[in-house]
Amino acid sequence: MMEWLNPAWSPNFYSGQNDVKGIVIHHAATTSIEAVAVTFSHAARQASAHYAVQNDMVQQYVHEYDGAWHAGDWWANTHTIGIENVNATGEPDWLVDERTVETCCELMADIAYRHDLYPLKRNENVWGHKDFQATYCPGVLYDRLDWMCDRANTIYYNTYVEKEDEVTNEDIEKIAQRCAERVAESAYWDVDKKAEWGAEGKGKGGYIRNSYNVMRLVHDLLIKVNAKVDALAAKVDALKK
Ligand SMILES: [Zn+2]
């Protein structure tokens, strides 16, 4: 379970300039979460991130709707939430404890829920720092980003999906409405992003984002419709008896 420390607000951010489209994973290059807060508290360091995690602890430095100075890239700094994973060991390995990774995945699921990013997918709405800037960061976590997305999606599913035991017609209508909106959006989205990112944008998985999300929504909708049909069939059976 995430244990939230008191926030340590950083002076280093772009006020109100974060239109959240994804998450960037970092390693902190330190073994102390307190040291992260100290670094981000200095304006002269010109660095920040939204969160750091260590073991069960989570600490926030920048509001999610403000752009943190974490990725060395204008688009990423104004469209993503940055999470620092505090290391378990220093140079040269910079390992990260599994409990820290788990807390990071819980936080990713939490962010996905609040910003409608589910399902999380590498290069689509989750990146490593080095995807935006020439850096070693996020170190050992870079090769685990697919795994971390899967784990965060499982946490999301267990937390936010399975508990919806009663499927109402309103739920189904809401999802159908979102499907329709996403289909309409996707007509514009690819064209916009192609202009903005150019051919390299494909590396960020941008061009398939909407069609993928629409398919996920349709998939989720079908599961709910199916559950509804099963529930009604069970009621009919009960009435027969
Ligand atoms: Zn980084």
C-alpha cells in the first residue's frame, strides 16, 4: 500500500502547463528519498519531478496540472507525469528494490485512473526518461517498462474494474458514448500528431493510440454487456423456479 509522505513542493515547474497524456519513469540516482526532496527544493538545480517512490513511500513535489522539469524535453515536460524511483544501491548498478517498483506501479494505476490513461502501454502513454533525452535514466527499469505497464494495468483492473459488480444500463451507455467520442477524435488525432512529431512520432506509438484505445473500450463494453446478459439470464432462471 502506498504510504503518502507530506509533499515537499518544488519551485521548479511550469504553472498550469501539464496536459497529462502519459507517465515518464525515472530512477533517482540516489538511495535516499529525503535527498530527492532536497535537490528539488533548490531553484538553482532547475530540476523536479511530480513524485518519488521508495519502498512503500510516495512523495509529491509538483502538482500534476503543473509541468515538472523532469524529462529534458518540452513536450514531455508539459504532457507527462514524472516518477522518480529511489535506488536501493549506488554506482555502478543503481538497483531498485522490488517494493519500490510495486509502489511505482500502484502510483501509475492511480494516475491512469485519474487521467483516463488505462490501459497503460509502453511508447503510447508510458516512457522511460531516455526516450526523450540522452541519459542513463531510468537505468535498470528501462528494460522493465512493459512489465511495469502490465503490473499497473492489473492493479488498475483489481482496484477500479472488478469492484463494479452491478452493471447498470447507465454504465453501458457511458462507455458506448466514450467509444463514439474516441472514434470521432481519432479522425483528427493522427493528422495532428503527424504534423507535430513528424516521422519520429511513430517511435512514441502515437499514431495507433486512438484506435487501440477505442478497441479497448469496445472490449470493456462487450464484457459489461455480457455480464448484464448473464445477470438477466440468472434472474429469468430464478423466476422459472
Ligand atoms: Zn530521469
